[in-house]
Amino acid sequence: MFTCKSLLLDHRNKIVDLNLIKPSWFTEVTDTAGLKKISEYIDRNYMDGVILLNYNDEKIFTYRDWDSIEQLWILITVAIQEVLDEGEGWLYLPDQPAKITFKERGNEFIEMYTEWNDRTYTLPKKELLTTLLEGSIQFFEAIDEPLELHGYFNDELNFSKELLLRVKNKFKN
């Protein structure tokens, strides 16, 4: 089972050491009141944050993998489109020379490689793609009102919804 959460960094906190990151420096995007409290400290063009992705008890994305989260979600959705179209996709984290690759392994699995920790995960394809796309949709929907974005990311939101529909149609039983 996957869990996926998006959190924004409160810029009053500066990350200077990856080993000393405090989860309390981040606010989950579904916490509307919390986002409103830190709204004035969020750069709307460059939102530092983190995607926390776990599969069962295995942590895939952690606080150490923080980056420009709106750009990361866009890059992940483009990589998913490549997987759906070509069977594999990849991206670099927005501000780090760290690559993530996705490769289909048969009809049921995806091999996901994260370069920063040299790890390969064999994951259920439908669940991974669905979890990531639902995470992207949740992120873009959740930040719009509290950060007063007025639909700024609607194109990205709609792209994620279209890809999620493709995934659901591909895996209909």
C-alpha cells in the first residue's frame, strides 16, 4: 500500500544540513489553516517542499529529498506520460543532479530507480501511477485557495487528471 503526502517548507526555517531536518518545518498541503499561516513566507514561483512517498514500510521519498515541489510534481506527471506512451520515463529533481527513472516490467510492475540513494524499487504499476497522479491532483487543488493562486496551476491540475483517467482506463478489468 502506498502513502503519498505533499508538504511545503515554512521559509522561516533554513535547511543547512540534511541530517537535521525537522518535520515541524513543513506544513501538509491539506492543512488549509496551516498553509494560510505560512502563506506570506511561500514564494509562489518557487515553492520549496517535499513529497513523502512510502510503499508499505519502505520510504521512497523522504524529507531529505525536498526541492521545488510544484516543479517536481510537474516533472513527475510528464515522466508518467512518457511511461504511458513509451513504457519508460525519467526526470531530474528540479534543483539537484539526481535522476528518477520509471521502466515498465511486464503488465503489472514498474521498476523505479532513485539515483541519489542508488535504489531500485519494483512496484505495482497501477497503484504507483495512481498514487502519484492523485498526489499531484491533491497538491495543486490544495494549494490554490490558501495561497491565493486563483487557478494559476489549472493546466497542470487538468493534465494530471487526464493522465489519471488514462491510467484508470488502461487498467480496467
